[in-house]
Amino acid sequence: MAVSRAGALVAGVAALLASGAATAETGAGAGKLRLLMVEQPGCEWCAAWDAAVGPAYPLTEEGRAAPLERVDILAVRGLALDLDRPARYTPTFILLRGDAELGRIEGYPGEDFFWGLLGRMLEEAGAR
């Protein structure tokens, strides 16, 4: 049975989409979730997060849904982000879709509260 050019084109596009090589996104990273950690040198609560959560974060469902990116509090102003308000405290965890803020956790309230608050933000973002 011969396959028409249109059929081959449709099959090729379907294979490309299934491979993840093409998406409907516009711009680099548009639509992808990420968790921005705003920090500064000497921040004891940043160090507490690093000790309690940091090593496990990339291995968790949350870490896979919203990979962590770290930025110094003085550098965050220079980034082209659509934030609800400036980051004033460290650590501040900002959930982004592309460059738009979806939610934030200001400070580090401890491991149990962190996971609960992050889980709620991810649910609201449709990642769970």
C-alpha cells in the first residue's frame, strides 16, 4: 500500500511531536515551570534549606516538575521576569511558568511547611 505525501507528512509531524523535539511554546522555556531560589551569601535560612531539602529536591516529583534555579538577591532585579513584587528576603522561592510568577514562598518555614506550600503552588499551577 502506497503512502501519500500528505500521509507521510502527518506521520512525520506526529513522530516529531511525540519525541518532544517540537512544542507549541514560543520563546525559550515558555510554559515550563521552574523554582527560582533567591539567596545571598551568609543567609542562615538558605543554608538550612540547603541542608534539609537541597540534596533531595532534584530527585523529587516537585523537583522534576519545577527544576531549581538559584539567583543572588542583587542579581534578580536584572533578570527579565514578570514578578508580582521584588524579592526582599532570602530565601525566597518563586514558582515561575516561563518568566511569569505563579506563586512564592518568602523565607524558609522548615522542611514540612516548605513541601506543603510548594505542593499547593504546584497543584494550582496544574503540575500535580
